[in-house]
Amino acid sequence: MNTQVQSESMTPTATRPLSRYKRWLIPLTLLALTAAAFAYLKAHQNTPVKASKTEKSWPVNTLRIQPETAVPQVDLLGVVEAPYSSVLSAAVAADVVKSLALEGAQVREGELLLQLDDREIALLLAQREADVADLQARIQSEMVRHQANLAAMEGQRTLLSLAEKAVSREQQLSQSNVSSASKIDLARQQLETTRLSVVAKQLDVEDHPNRLAQLKAQLARAEANLAQTRLDVKRTRILAPFDATITQVYVSPGERVRSGDRLIELYDRQKTEIRAQIPQRWVDDLAAAHARGQQLTATASSASGPVSLTLDRLSGEVNSGTGGVDGLFRLTEQATGLVRGKTLHLTLNLPAVENVYRLPLSALYGTDRIYRLKDERLESISITLMGRNMLNDRQYLLFTSGELKSEDEIITTQLPNAINGLKVRINNATPKEATQNAQG
């Protein structure tokens, strides 16, 4: 029994060092394996190859340029105007009887638009006609009176001659003591009375031209008043003065209008023209070409299709606050749908220019810069724009530059980072193919 007890009490003490050793053995083994693996990987890893730094190049399209003679074009904004625009007014005071005019209607020359009451003016017309008839009768009476005065003048002269003979006879009888002084005085009195009658009749005959002229002047005035009244009668019928489009009707049937009141506003649709402001940089060239008699054409875009125009004249003044002069274009053919005030887009053909270059719009950077290809790098070139031009339904820039020469290769691709010296590579196969692609 004691022996068993002693054996049991000794067993834990003998196994304690062995258990402590096992607790540290596992971590040490893992540490050794990790170190061995790290050493192995380091010994067998690949040495990285250093990358060489290469400059990036950007793909672009190019086009070889050639100087040429071309017609620059400029885009303008025009407004349809009507130089023959009229406001029809009342010539007399009258009531509106009938109105056939409607806003927006197209009427023919001579067509009745408005009818005014003509009864009042008809009464005035009768008065004017009576005045003329009265004066015509007075003139006829004056002519008859003049003929009578001429006849009476001959009789008065005969009586004067007889009176003179009577006085002479009485004087002879007085010398013979046959006649008395009283008879001589009576004869002399009769002579003076007859002489006064002759003078009065002579004055009446000589004043005939003056009285006739006065009556004729009164007749002319009366005839003028009659003609005016007859014209006013016609003016009670308001007619279209030309082929027109009505823009405004100011009165209605039943209204009373006075002389000078507005009735209808209209404009001649056959005389429409287009006004567009031309930038100042082209005004001198256009004025010189116009002075030479050169015809400058333009095309306007409308809903019914393109409209052909010709520059008729330049405005005689520069409007305040504008940067150019107005050009007035006339239509070379009739067009529908061009109402006054309508806005149109115009393309004006400027005078032809020699030694200009042509490039697509994509070649332009900013407003006056393009890039030339030189040693696979971009070179900035300043240009002067001369306008635009259409070729094969595509729009091109026309420009000049003292820095360019024939066969220069110009970049036609828009690069967001384009600067001088940027390296590029040509994307088009050959310059010839690039030219064909740009033009086709």
C-alpha cells in the first residue's frame, strides 16, 4: 500500500519537463519552416526588367494644301422687307359701308378693299357742277354784252358826229344873227353829253378783256373744285394700289372716318427685298466689286427651298451699335412664303480671291490657327480667314498665310491637347488618300 502511494506521487513530477518542451517545439518548428521558405523564394525570384520610357504619339489625319482661286462665302442673317409699304387713308369724311379687306389676305391691283358712303360727296359734287355751269353762263353773257357794246359804240360815234355838226351850224347862224345864244348853248350841251356817252361806252368795251379774264379765272377755280370733288367721289372706293399683302385693317363697317384717318396697311409683295448686315471687314471689297459692275449673288434658305438673290445696293449709313453695313438683296426669282419681317439665313458669295488655301473645318483651332506637320510633330501656324466655301456638299475654310507654302501637310484632326511640338503619327495611309477622303 505504501509502495503504491509513493509510485503515484512521483509520476506528475517526472512528466512536467517533457510537457514544457512540447509547448515551445511547435512554434520553433513553424518559424524555422517560414525562414526556410523565405530563403528559398528569395534565391529563386526573377530579376525585374527596367521599362524604357517611350514618348506617346497621337494619331492624326493630314492634308497637303495647294494654292487656288476660290470664291469665299459668308453666312449672314437677313430679314424680309418691303420698300413699297403703304397706309391707305380716308380722303373724305364718310361712313364705312363695306369692308372686304382681311389681315393677311393677298389682293390684286385695282381690287375693291373698302367702300365709303358717297351720298354726302355726291351732294357736294352737284354744287360744284352748278358753280361751273353758272360761270360758263356768265362768260357767255359777257361775250354777248361785248358785242352789244361794240355796236352801241358805233352809234354813239355817229351821234357825236351829229352833235359836233349841230354846234358848228348854230355858231354859223349866230354870226348871221339868225340863231340865239341859248340855241348854241343847248347844242354844246348835247355835244358834251354825247361825248361822255362815247367815253363811257369806250371804257366798257376796253374793260371787256379784264371782265372776261376774271370770269375765266373763276371758272377755272370752279372746274378745279369740281375735279377735286369728282376725285373724292372715286376715293370713296378704296382700291388696292398694287398686288399686295394686307398687314392691318383699322376700320369696320359703320365707323365714321375723317379725312386723313388710317384705313388699311399693305405692302407690295412683288417688290420684297432682304436686308442683312455685312461685317465691316468685307464692306470695302463688296463696295469696290459693286462699283466695277460685278454682280454678287447669294442664296437664302426658306421653307419652300433655296432662294436666289443678288446684292442690289449697300445701305447709305452705318447703324449705331453695329459692326457693319446693311446689304439690300433683291430676289432674282419669285418665291413663296416670304412675308415681311421673316428671318432668313443667307450665304453671300464674295469676290473671288487668288492664292488661297482650302481646308476642312476640323483643321481650325480657335479662330486663326492651324497646325502643320513637321518632323512628326505639330507646328502652330497663324492664318487669316477669307471666308468659307462649299465643295461636294461639304464646307471648307478658305484662308491665307505667309507662313505656308504649297504641299505643306496640315493636320485635319481636332486634338484636345494640341500644342507646339506634340508628337503625332499619320493615321491616313497616304497623303493622296487623305486628300481624296477630305474632298470626297
